[in-house]
Amino acid sequence: MRFKLGLTGSIGMGKSTTAKMFAERGCAVWDADAAVHRLYSTNGPAIAPMRMLYPEAVTDQGVDRSSLRAILSLDPGAFKKIEEIVHPLVQQDRQGFVESHPTEICVFDIPLLFETGAEAGMDAVACVNVSREIQQQRVLERNTMSLDQFKQILLRQMPIAEKLTRSDYVIETDTLEHARTAVQDVLIDIERRLSDA
């Protein structure tokens, strides 16, 4: 029996690091952000529809993310149009992963898991969590966005309190040790559930 665990959380909360911890424990991990990069790469499935919608954002190397950010800053309505193209393609990519990985526990690293309704296809959901102060510090230390851009992203995401309430497991990521212990506890519980099934 395969167990599908959704892994989510807000930006800067340590989701990618936590996903690596699951991989180190033998889980197959699918990364939604990596799937989008594949879709946006040269000859990726999103290239043709994106070229029709926003030709200025497509180059010989694929979809140019800086051009997309410029479009989105001028037209907030563009998010919905882009999502209508990307989300079905991401779902196809995820389904292909499921079919090609018979691993007992598959982890799906999906930042917008609840926002896109992807939790419906999961057996359980784990949400990473850390204080707002640490979250903001981590994001700004990356030097990839301003404080205003960070706040704009938070406005588009479901509040973390709601994500935590809707999740089966909470993984605190204030330290690597706490995160590793929580990952181990989640896997012990999933293995128990699998053996009881």
C-alpha cells in the first residue's frame, strides 16, 4: 500500500529542508516548485500556452521568471490566468510521479496544497511551522525579495494558523533537531497506520 503525505507551509518556514529529511529517510519526494521549473523550461508543456498569453515572458530558454514577476506586479489578475495554465499541468506531472514511484511513502512538497485543493488526493498532510520573526528573517536573508514582496506573497497564501488547523501533523522547524525529530515521529505514525491497514 502506498501512503501519500502532503507537505506544506508558508514561504520561509523550512519546507524544502524538511522535504530533504523525508528523502533521507527513504521517502520518494515530489516537489511542486521543481515541477513548475520543468514546465517552464525550454520545450516544457507550459511554453506554448504561456507564449499565447504573455509572449513577452517567453524566451529561447523558456519562461523568464523576472518577466513574469514584472507582469504580475502590473496586473494582479494575471495570477489567475497563469494558474489556469499551470495547475492542470502540475497535476499531470504529480500523477506521473505517483505512477512511476511504487515507494511505500511518497511525500508531496506543495506550497499551495490547501489553496489548490490538492489535499483531497493525500492520505494525510504535514505542515511546517516557525515563528513569524524567524520566517521573515529567513526570507529576507535570501536576498531574493523585498519586505513588501514577502508581505504580498503572504497575502496570497492561506494564513498559517488555518493550514496548521487543517493538517494532520505539525513539524516545528525552529531548529534542525526539532525538524528531524518531528519527521521521525511522522514516519513512525505513518508506518503504524500502514501496518494497521
